[in-house]
Amino acid sequence: MTYQSFNPFDGKLIKGFSDISATEYEQKLSQAQTCFETWRHTTYAERAVIIAKAGKLLHERADEFARIMTMEMGKRIGEARAEVEFSSRILAYYAKNAERFLAPVRLDPVVGEAHMESSPIGVIFGVEPWNFPYYQLARVAGPHLMAGNTLVVKHAGIVPQCALAFEKLLLDAGAPVGLYTNLFISHEQSEQVVDDPRIKGVCLTGSVAAGQSIAARAGKNLKISSMELGGSDAFIVLEDADLEHTIPWAVWGRMYNTGQTCCAAKRFIVVDSVADAFLSKFQAALEALVAGDPMDEKTTLGPLSSEAALVQLLKQVDDAVAKGATLLMGGKRISRPGSYMQPSILTDIKPDNPAFRDEFFGPVAMFFRVKDEAAAIALANDSDFGLGGSVWTKDVARGKRVASKVDTGMMFINNIDWSDPELPFGGIKNSGYGRELGDMGIQEFVNKKLVRVASMRAPG
């Protein structure tokens, strides 16, 4: 069974869901296509009524949605509630701004007049992960539905109740059947969806392997795609950094969502003169975290999303140590029910160690000591990933200079506030391509049509 809710706090099965049948598949794709033929002709104002209402309902029912998320993937309840509220703001943002973002753009040819206009392309297939069960859905639903497309979505197998809750949210907001459709399909059936001629675009957030598979399939079908994949973001600490400001961000950047974030701080690259002080304070702060019930507001360390995720991460740490890395702290599961892991720090990671290139999707920090700014930049760039990163310094001009030299999709100076509805999100290299959120996010799946008017004599 592909879709099963296990509570990672105690490991108990909550509920399972069957994959859809061939008949249900055809019905759902047909409804999405039929809905598109009507939805594409609605006005932005008409679309905004539904999308804004969905955002309003998310806000009003934040506790209800948050509890489903915490129950299914273990996100601490405060973080879960914040995610629901952020998802609400994303929907509201696109309801308000979509028409402005997609307004015709005047061009200035030598002869006559011209403009570019934007129009929807059809049914979009989304493949979304478990680590942000609503935010990932909101950041595709908000822009692409407001652009006039319809969506069919395969959510992650461990958050089926979140998937159903978000689909119902749109229906409760007045969405027509077929506007937003949840698909309980297997990984193999995903390829069938990409091949389906009714699908005109594909967006995925997930692992590099998943991105390679789905992007290749989309490419074979000549379908546009966007991919937001993994990351191994650098957290660069220069010698003039304010450690009292930096350390809390370091802890939050590695441990938010129990470290299960693509753009989390994962490689801590610290200039030698402050390395010992940083490491001592960082380790002490991680040691102060206490595992507990993620439904309890006071809990500071939640479980990983699943037992499988925990087992994989423990193996990665063991492999890193076997290849020469030093385990400064942690590295083991916590002796209690549920999928809990000790906060961990790995040091002495050489370039020939697989950990040097790996992404650790959980509470494992890699620590690197470097001699100066230039070495920090070089190490930050020595990665197969390029999603985000940050630099910490009292000199903002210096921070901007360093940020410009790091090869990544996003850089943050003295903060790692990764996402706002207004700011484009995405990466380069193995972290994928395309952008979500901001005005760029709504441009991914629209036809940019040139229209020219000119009085010209025919050639010849």
C-alpha cells in the first residue's frame, strides 16, 4: 500500500489508503481537463474569490490542519501551525497579485507595436514531498491555479491525510471539481501521468533521484518542468561574525523541522579564528534540545518523519565515520518510542568521504574549519548542490560580496529566513531548476505569446 499514515511519535499505523484504480485515474484526469476548458476563461477576479477563500479557511482552521500534519509526519505543533499560516499567506498573495504579474508586457519593435501576453497551458502535474505537507501544495496551487491552469497532484505516501485535507480545502472554498485533484498513485503510475497527453507541465519537489526520473520523462514528452531538489547549504561564519546572533540561527537552521528541510544549514564552514568558540556554543545549544511529544508546545526536539528516514540517516552517519569522519556528538537513535535521533555533529570530513557530497536530511551538522574568507567560498562552492546558503559577518557589504561569489540559487546575509511569498525560491546544479513563489513562480507554466501589429509591405 503506497499511502499510509504512521505516527512517528509512537510508530503506530493510523490509517491506510488504496491506490486509485484505472477507472478512477481516467475519471480524475478527464475532470481536470474538462475543468481547464472552463477555468481558463474565467477572470482573475473570479479565480481570486476561490483562492483567497482557501487561504482564509486555512487561517481559520490552522489548528485543525496543523494537528493532521504533526500526527502524520511529526512536525512540532508550533512549526506546523506556522506552516499552515504561511500557506494561507501564499494563497492570499497570488489571489491579490496574479493579474498584475501576468499582465501584457509592451514591447518596442522598430516598426509597429507589440506585446507579450500570458495564457494558461493546461493540466499541470505536481509531485510533492512530505516535509512541508501544505506549504509545498500552496506554492504550486496559488500561482498555477491563479494563472488559469488546473492541477493534479501526487503527494508523498506518508502524508495522505494532509493530501486529502488540502484537496477538500479547495472544494470547501468553492473550487469546481477538477480544479485541484489529489491522486493516490504509485511511483510507477506517475510515469503514466507524465506521459498522458492531457498533462502539459510537471513540477516536482523531492530527491535528486526523483527529479532525474520525472524530469527525464517530461523531457521525453517535450513537456515543460520545474524541479526543486535537494541541498547541502553552506553556513559561512566569518571572523567578524556576532556569535550571539549567529548561534541561535545556526541551531534553527539545522534543527528546524528536525533538520528535514532542503535548504537547511547543513555544512557549517567557519573561519579558524572563531571556529572553536562557534563549535563550543553550537554543541552546547544542540545538547540542550530535549525529545518529546511533537503535539506538546514545549517540546524542543521532534521525531523524524518515519522509521525509514531514521534508519537511512543513521546509516549515513555510520558510513561517514567508517570513512574517516569524527563524530563529535550524537549519531544514535534516542532510546524511546518513535523515530527520534540525537542531534549530531560530524567533523574531519575529507573530500574522498561520501559524506562530503551527501545531503543529510535530518539533525546532522557537518562542521568544517577554514583559514579565511576565500577558503570558505571555495569550500561552499565545492558541492554538487546549489539551493541556498548564508554568510555571517558584521560587515554587510562584505556579506554581499561573499554572497555574490557563492554558486547557489539563494544566499542570505545574517539570516536564513528562506521563504516569503514575495521572494523567488529555487536552486541550480543538482538542486534543480525553475523558481517558485514571487512573480517568477507564476511564470513557469504559462504560454508567453508574442502579438505584433504593423503595417508592412509584403516581401518580394
